[in-house]
Amino acid sequence: MERDRGVYRDRSGRRNGSGGGSGGGYYDSRERNYSDNREREYDYGGGAGGGRWSERTEPPPLPPPPPLPPRDRHLGNERRSSSYHDGGGGNWVGSTDRREQGYNSNNKRARGPQQPPSSSVFNRLSSSSAPLVVVDTVASETQRGRNSDELPPSPPDFTELPPVRRPRKDHAPSKLESGEKLNPVRRPDAGGRSSIRTAKIRVNHFPVKFNPENIIRHYDIDVKPDTLPNGKPMKITKSNLAMIRNKLFIDNPTEFPLEMTAYDGEKNVFSAVSLPTGKFKVEFSESEDMKVRSYTFSIKLVNELKLRKLKDYLTGNSFSIARDILQGMDIVMKENPSRKMIPVGRGFHSAECSPEYELGNGITASGGFQHSLKPTMQGLSMCLDYSVVAFRKRLPVIDFLIEHIPGFRLSDFRRYSRDVEKALRGLKVTVTHRRTSQKYAIAGMTTESTRELSFTIEDPENNVEPQCVRLVDYFQEKYDRDIKYKDIPCLDVGKNKRKNYVPMEFCVLVEGQIYPKENLDRDAAVILKKLSLAPPKEREKNIAKMVHARDGPCGGVVTRNFGIEINRTMTSVDGRVIGPPELKLTAPNGKPVKVTVNQENCQWNLMGKGVVAGRSMDRWALIDFSLADRFRLNTDQFVSKLISRCRSLGIYAEKPTVYQSAKMNVLSNGDDLRQLLESVSSRNKLQLIVCVMTRKDPGYKNLKWISETQIGVVTQCCLSSHANQARDQYLANLALKINAKLGGSNVELLHSLPYFDGEDHVMFIGADVNHPGSRNTSSPSIAAVVATVNWPAANRYAARVRPQDHRMEMIINFGEMCLELVESYARRNRVKPGKIVIFRDGVSEGQFDMVLNEELLDIKKSFVTIDYFPTITLIVAQKRHQTRLFPENPRDGGRSGNVPPGTVVDTKIVHPFEFDFYLCSHFGSLGTSKPTHYHVLFDEHGFSSDEMQKLIYSMCFTFARCTKPVSLVPPVYYADLVAYRGRLYYEAMMEGGLPLNSGTSCSSSLASSSSLSSCSFDEKFYKLHVDLLNMMFFI
């Protein structure tokens, strides 16, 4: 790379503007994932992060390389290098850690020419060829080191530009060029080599053997009643569907061998043998005292799954994933636990209650597992992980109420009726006054006591006059049951607005009903947390127990009847530990100082050091919501100590320009809160409002929504109890968050980010979608996109958030939001980024096609509209997987027994030929660390495994509010926080109403819930205030 007149010429000969700058970042949310120490909570804490570019010179040129062997170019991402090729699976000589190579920090590896993105790549996006784009070469004054009144350098002479490189004649057109469907990029080499040490690791992947000549038959089933009650359509419950299927198969074992089939509980049956097709009659009764109903069971062959196709995919002879075969085999492996355990989501849990799992108040914890099948380098593997959930115990309803509600007494039932209603509504029960396995959902309670209830019995044939019968008499005559508790209400277990009263003493809670962990009391929450946070050795033991259990996926005879065998020994792999990057802070005199992190946990401390770039905090307000509360804020002490701690970190702070006291109930009233914030912010052009609360309050969401979308000022919340203690570490965390929110930089990498080396401006983008809860059927999903706004530090982010259709995973405005962020970057840096790296969160393997062929295409289409053609790399980051890593030798783990930060696994348990790897970037102090699974889908930069892994690991040290590396690459982490913030906006809108000046029919206080729901999809209610568009308000 040569430099002339302030313009860099990159490896392809293109000319690019130089870059520089620094920045900061933040964090804000409220859930905590203990297994990987990933915190999501109210914004009551802090941390640091950053990155830096330094100029480097070229090493002496290397001799020309030998010809490259043929490589897969199905994405058109040709990779050339001036390094010698070692012939070993695509590895490049010199890809180990630079300290081991003996490189000086001011030198960099020579890179061979790289083909620039041809305009033909976008032929299917634009009918005309892309014009020659000259990147803005005017750098900022700070980058050039000149005064602001100096003239910029002369524009480049086009005659100096080298000719555009054309593809070789034998170069096949890329998938984008030809308009073909994209597939994930293939692995560029045989895996990384860079490490400071290696470690033997056991992984909870269990090899699966199968006969490739076998065929699994896939049948579609349809069950319908022969007669409809009252002539209305009747939905058959899952439990009844399973019983109808079992009855048909048990009654006809020759034609329908039960142990040779697997059922998904709805429409699909998989069989190891051929089954008869057609329609079959099944006589079935839900209970002994109910009339037998006749059903028609229809079965139709829809597919024959030939396992040879899966074998070809695993061995690389086919690149089309046999997803239908994997789904069929997955159902087969779930058949045994589904018969003997309690299904919970995608997992299974034991119905037995162990004394050590007792949580009190009628609640118990239950150990279980989740498992899935994965195609890996070693073949097909079953990945199984241990999990714990809280269940309501299987108890008679009255016994449950006595255990669950403190002080509950039947003699004083009316006093506790509201608590009873809250505890029971929606739960499922079985009844004991008759023999039936039918389950009923509790719709509510009667207002009258049992002795007062009566109802009318009608003869269906109208032969007898309707009679009014007391419920007490009916149970005595019909079931020979004397009701003991006549002075308490009955449960209503009817459905479709039909009443069905059953005395509580005859109702028993169904087993396996989850109890929300957020509703547990403190003692129960501690016990559940301890059980969930099993240390590595204990978790490994629990996993082994589940694998060997008779009721687990390896038990029973069903899998063996399908010719499937599972090795019950964990997979042993060779892991590598990547060395941590060196960091930069400042000394008390303000000069930069190099920081080397702790070797075990990779943390660093701020004792005697300051942030890289502190922002002045001279126009801020303090709102004290602790007025008239016993936890009243000691204002003078808090302000004095906060200012002192900020200054010690290099953040200049003055006393607040505005002080206002208020009560906590103001947070719950949107109009009052808006007036308070407007009155405070109108007195000065405030940078920040510090809000001190006495407790975590639901009004927090109102505060964030109003301040960030309507007022246009960032807020920092803290609790008065912590503020009054004013501990040094707490104040340091608070100061770091404040500095990041104001645009400062807390910590940066000492050297430039790996691979890019500061040659061209690079933007990192993160994207995520937040979905509503499982029981919510109408509220919008929230899409969020964040992107860096500075280079080469690449540690400050801007964000965009949009609502979209309910539970839609595809980001429908992805291109629009990315274009906004690129244009914002260009306004700030006077140049568009020439390279973009996108990290996508929250998608499974089955959604990769959607990300590649819909979202990526949307982004490129948006860029074409402004004649902008950056090179792009797209990576999916996954945390919702079951893979766990266990050090074989205790010396290879830390004091917690977990693998150390920087541990990478990219062989044996990864995809057979696609570019993926597992990286544990954080120190696991609690429970068992969960690595992040990174899967590269698209790559126009030609990353090697080492380069990609080192880049992501280095970025994990730039999270703005932590003095340690985080478990997930920051762009994705921030996108998750912004999406969650959008969810808070929605909740504030629905609970508190819209602002009166919103100018819509929804703004009336009398607006109906349906109109509010409609307005919740309107983007303008999520649109950030213009003053916050480029600020990290979400930290």
C-alpha cells in the first residue's frame, strides 16, 4: 500500500480516504443470563470499551506466490495472497499470532491484490452498470493534523488510478452476478492455527450412526370426528390426538407397529416400515362415563426420506442440506422422551419431584434436557444439554392454595379470593369425581359459594321438562360424592363461554405447568439459580446421566428400530486459546498508557488510570424521585462523590445546572412525567439527566420512551440505596456509562483491529429482532440495527429501531435502516465506509436462506440507489444453542472450571464444509460458560479462520460498559439492547397512552385498545429524537 497526497491506495489499487477518531459506547436492559454472565438490567451500572488505528508501514515485498489451487468461488469472493501457500487445507503462512511471528507492532503482513467488487455483481439490482465511484479523500482536520482554515488537498488525478481489474477468463460468475440463489460461504481453510496455547476439550456432542441405505417414511395424518357436536367444528386437543393415534396402533399392531413409528403430536408420523394408507375408523372415549365417539383417521404417504442423501451431505458429495431428513430423525429421537417425560418447549423434564429441588410455596424445580441433531465434520451428532425449570407441583387445588398463598385459610376464603383467582386462572386440572384423563383449563371462579349454585338440566330429546338442580344434590346423585367444602366457590372449567362448575376439592393440578421464575420469592430464586448455574463438572455429570437415562433420547427401542445408534461418550476436540489484545487507557497526566489484561480472566482495572477520551459533563440535571421516601437520596454526598470519581477517570464534571425533586408515582403518569422532563430540559440545553429512584419501577419504560423519542435527552438511572452508599466501584461504573452516553471513549485497542489495519473506513453493523412473549398474539416484533460511526476505533454506535409484523423474523426495513446509518457515517466522517461487516443475531440454520437471499439483497438494493458498492461480509451470531465446552484437564480451565476466555473450537464439531466456529470470549465465573457460535454466510473480504476469529475476539474487548471481554460481539449485543428498548417503547405506549400532541386518533385518552394496538405498528412512535440519532442512548 502506498500513500500519496493524503490518499491511501489499497491492495486493489483503489484510492481511499484515511481515517481516524475515537469513541465510546453503552448498555441498558434488564434480564440476566447467568450461564455466560451476560447482564440485561436497568441502566444502573457501567463499563468500558474501544478500539484504535495506528499507521503501519509495509514490510519488504515477498517473492511472487506459486499458483493457487482451484477453490470454490460460488460467491465470487476470490481470495489472493502474496504469502506462500502451505498446501494444508487453505491455511496461509504467517497466520499465527504476531507476537509469535516476531513482527514489530508498526509492521503488517503483506497482502496480495484483491479483486474489487465489480459493478456486474449488482446487475440484477440495477439495469445500468455502476459508475466509477471515487471515495471521498478529504480527511478531517484532526486526521490531517492541520488547522481548520487550511485547504484540503487537491482532488486526485484520474490518470493516476489503475485500471479496474477484470475477472480472469476462467472465473465463473458469482451467484449475485447470475441472479442465482446464494448458499453460505465455504470454509476458507482447515481451521485456524493462531494460539497462545492449546487445550483438550470435551464437548456435549454425541456421534450418531445410521445406515445410509435405510429409508424413513413420512406420513401425513388427519383426524376428524364423524359427528360434530351441535353441528359446530370441533378442535381435537393434542393429548386426544395422541390417544387416538395410540389406540389405532395398539388395536392393529400388525399393520401399525407402534415401536416402529414416531409421532410429532400433530400431523406427522415417521415410520421405519411401510404403513397402510387410507381412512380408518377409531372408537374413542375421553373417559369411562362419556359417550364413545367415532373418528376418521386418514393417513397418506407424503415422502420417503432416503438417508443416503444425508450421508452425501455429511461427506461433502452434496451441498444441498437434507433438512427434511434431519427433522424426521429428530422426531424419531424425541419419541421415547415424549412418551415418558413432560415436554416443555423443545425440551423434556422429569415428572418426579426430588426433595433437593423443592422451592416452597407449592413450586418445585425439575431437571431436564434439550437436544438436537447437527451435521458436523465427524458426521451426524446429537447435542444434548442439561436445563432446569420451575413447575407447579401436582397437588389437589386446595392443598396447592394452602402451600402457595401465605396465611391462606378455607374458613376465610373471601379474604383471599383475589389471590386465589390470580394463582389459578389459566392453569390446567384433572378431576377426581369421575374416571377420566381429560384436562380442563380454569376459566375462573364462581361468585356464589358451592351450596348456593344451581343449574338447569335439559333433556336433549325434549321428553322431560327442564329441571333446576342444586349442584350439591347433582354431585350426590350423579357421582355419589358428598361435597365437603360447601362454603367456598367452585372452579369454572368451561370453554367457549359454556359454564362447567366443579368443586375445588375434586380438582388436581396437571403436572408440568411452568411457574415464571420472575414470580419466585427471593429464597426460591436463589435455589433455582444455584441449580441452573451448575458448575462445569456437575453439568457434565448431569448431561451424562440424561444420555444414559431410560427415558432419554437414547433409551427405549424406537431409535434402534430405525437403525440409529448413539455413542454415549462426549466428543473430544483440540481447542485453541487466542491471545487477548493490548488495550489503551490514559495515565493521570492524560498521556496514553498501554494496558495488559489479566491472563486468567482477561479483566483490567481503572486504578490510577483514566478513560481514553472523557467528555465534559457541564450541563446536566438531577431529578430526585426519592422525595417523601424512607430511602431518600443524600444529594450533596452523591453529587460530590460522583463528580470526584468522574474527574479521577478523566471525565470533567461540574455540579448539576438543574435540581428537581419528585415522587415515584410521577413515573407512572405519562403526562405528568412529560411535563416534568420538559420543564427540566427547557432551562438549558442539557447533555444528560440523572434520575435517582427508590426502586426498580414499571415507570422506567415511560421515562425512556418520553425522553428518547419526544424530549431528546439521554437519561442515566440509579437507585437511591446504591447512590447513598457511593461505593467507588459503583460510581466508576456510573461514570463510565455517563461518558459513553455523552460520546466519550472509555477504552480502546492499542493496535488496529485485525485484518483491516486501518487502510479503509470500515463499518460494523449489528441487527436483531425482539419478539413478544409466547402467549402474546398481536403486538409487533421490534427490529433494531446498530452501526459504528467512527473509524478506526470502531467503538461508537448509532441505532435505528422499527416495529414490524407480529413475530416476523425477517427485518423488513433492513436496507433502509442500513442506508440511513451509512449516510449518517458519511456526514460525520466525510467519507462512506468502503467495507462493511454485518453481524445478524437471533436466526437459526433454517433461516440462513432468508438472511442471505432476502435481507442481504435488500441491503444491496438500498445501496445501489446511491451508487454505493462496499464490500460486505455477513456473519450470524448464535447464543441459543446447546453446545458446551468442558476442559479435560483441570489445568486447562480457570478457577471456576470453565474454559478460559479466547477459547476457539473450529474442527470436528463444526459444520462439515461451511465457515463456522465456536468462540468463548468471556470469563465464566458462574455456572458453565456457553460459547457463541459464529457462522459466516457471505464474505467479499476473503477472511481466513484466524483473521475472523481474532477480529471478533478483539471486538469483544470494546464493549462500552465493561472492564472485561463480553460473551457476544458488541454490534450484536447493542442491537439486542436497542430491540429491547423498542419493546419498552411499545409497553409504555400501550400502558401509558400516546402523547396528547401525537396528532393521531390514537392520542385520545379514550382511545380503544384496538386503536392503540393499531398505532403500535406506526414507526413514528418509535422514531428517535433527532438529537439522539447518533448517540448511544441505549447503554
